[in-house]
Amino acid sequence: MTTSTADELYYDPWNVALNADPYPMFKRIRDESPLYYNEIHDFYALSRFEDVNRTLIDHAGFSSARGVVLEILKSDIEIPPGVLIFEDPPIHDIHRKLLSRAFTPRKIRALELQIREFTVRCLDPLAGGDAFDFVKDLGAVMPLRVVGMLFGIPEDYQRRVQQDGERFVRTERGGRMTDNPDGPITDGQVFADFLDWRITHPADDLTTELLTVEFEDETGIERRLRRDELLMFMNVVAVAGAETTTRLIGWSGKLLSEHPDQRRRLVADRALLPGAIEEVLRFEPPALQAGRYVTRDVEFHGRTVPAGSALLTLIGAANRDERQFGPDADTFDITREPRQHLSFGVGAHFCLGNALARLEARIALEEIMNRFPDWEVDLDRAVFSSSSAVRGWDSMPARV
């Protein structure tokens, strides 16, 4: 693992110690080197909100098609079809339109009761106790169950799905997804048995819809999804949806423990919840950065980033940019005036499941506060997750 001196301007997405609290370094990079270049790993990075926002919107100049995780992008591996977040328009737009049928406002509203019932089932046995884990007891199980509701996947099947996703997203501390002997991207075969069963047992769920929908692909051919595409679709929704929402719930527990006055306000006034969730997302985004492949020479701050370069957009840095959020950008404040943050992305790759993730977080916090209005997290026993793709906690225990 590469180390650096305390006064060196340095960012490395695989540096475990640095990524435990990257924000002081992010501030220095924003101020001193808004176009940062890492000579050791050969990548550029942008840290200011305006630059990151511009880059994420411009999918023609900054491509996702080689991957959005730095080690995958630089490995030049072949990306299988159906990995929505690793695609550019027009194929991205075609695939996104197919999946968007699961995320209409009507369908999300219809899920609310089911999500709440499941959350209550998770929390009721813990009520009256003196401890609770934001991740293990809820954050790691509820989002995946919601994916199961979308696809019609039986509850007893979901641990297999979770283990498969973790096998590819998780790394050794300081490791890379490309170190995985099975490759950095799962093929979705964990869903194969369920898909075969659903073909002969159709139901009112997204899997059945995607099995039967006809669409015009990027070559102009009218067809149905191939099996490998559908398996990959299911995998992308399961992993992306579960991993990021799990992190959001874990960070919520930690931040509201560290700011008890704000937590008490939230317990007393649930109308503050939507703003609180946005502030958690801004302050501790589940994905700290997103990579892009530069398709043409481009200039930032008087310097040229050559075509063919790897570029990191430092979402965590942009979300605390004083130019966007004011001089208190490094302060956690659930009553902050709403402003656009970048935790769900922007442009063509704006997170398809953003409304669902917000709903899950709201229900989780409502039901937690109904049972545990006061808590103090035990950071000595908390477990930080190891991944360059997402940043958060595998365990966030609390005393209640």
C-alpha cells in the first residue's frame, strides 16, 4: 500500500488510512489542485462541484463504458452487456428505459406498505433491548428484501444473492476489485435458477415483465432480452440498490449519534426527515468517487487532460465544496437549505432508484426512532467495509 507524508497533497482510492477520513485531503485538493494528477496510479481527479457536475453530465466526453470503478476502468476488461452503470447512450438509454418501468411513482408507493411491514418485522424483536445494529439488524437486510419485492425473488433465496454481490464488491483492505480471481464483475448466474423457475411460473413482478417485453435495440432490431442481459440486469439492480442503501442507513445511525441535538429534533418533528436524509447523502455519500474514461482532450483550470486518460470525479469532495454549499459545507446540518448534491449522480446516469432509496431510508429511520429515540453508536466495535466502489459500514452497533 502506498503511503504519503502528512503534508503531501495525495489521494489514492485504495489507501485505507486516507479513506477512513478523506475530507481534510479533499478540501486541500479543492483549494490547491482542483485538477489533481496522481503520478503513481496515473489518473486525474476533479474535486469541485462545478467540475464534477459538468463531467458527469457530459457522457460523450467522459465515458462510463469502460467502467466507473478506477481499477476496472484501467484494466481495459470487456464489460458484459446489461451492466447499466457501465454503459453510455444510446444503449444505456435503451436499457434504462426497460428498467424504469419498475421505478414509477405508482410502483414505489405500492411498495411502501410492504417495506414498512418488513422493517417492523426486523425491529420488533429488538424493542425493549439495550442494543441495536443499524447495518446487521436492518441496513444489510431490508434493501435486498426490497429488491426481492421488485423482482419477485423469494425471501429465503436472498442470502445467496447477497453473498454473491459481496464476493465481487468487497475487497481485502486496500485491495482492488480486479484482484478477484473470478473477475471484478459477477455474471448474475446466482439468479439463474430463479429465472428458470419464473419462466414457467409468471407473476406480477419485474422479472416477468422483463422476460416478455419487446424493445428495439441499438441496432434497430425488435427483440426480447437475452438471458445473459436479463441476468445482468437483475444483478446490477440487486448489488447497486442494496449496497448503497445499506451504506446510507449505516451512515444515518453514525451521524445522528454524533449530533444528538439534531437527532432529538428529528424524533420530535418527522417533517425534517426528508431534509435529514439529503444531508446524510451529501455529507457521507455511499459512493465516494466515480471514474470516467476521457474520450477527447479536455481542459480544466488551464491544464489539458489528454484523451485516453482515467479521470475520477470525487463526489465526496464536490458534496462539501464551499462554492456550492456555503462556508459551513463541512458541517452536518439536517436543516440545511436544499441544494443539489451528487450522491445519486446527475445526467444520463442519475440513479434510477433514487426515490426508492429515499423511501427506504425514511421508513428505516421512522421505525428506528419509534422504538429507539436515543442511541449512541459504539465505534470501537463498528466494522468499516472494504471496497473502492462503496464506502460505509458492515456493522454499526448502538447502545439504546
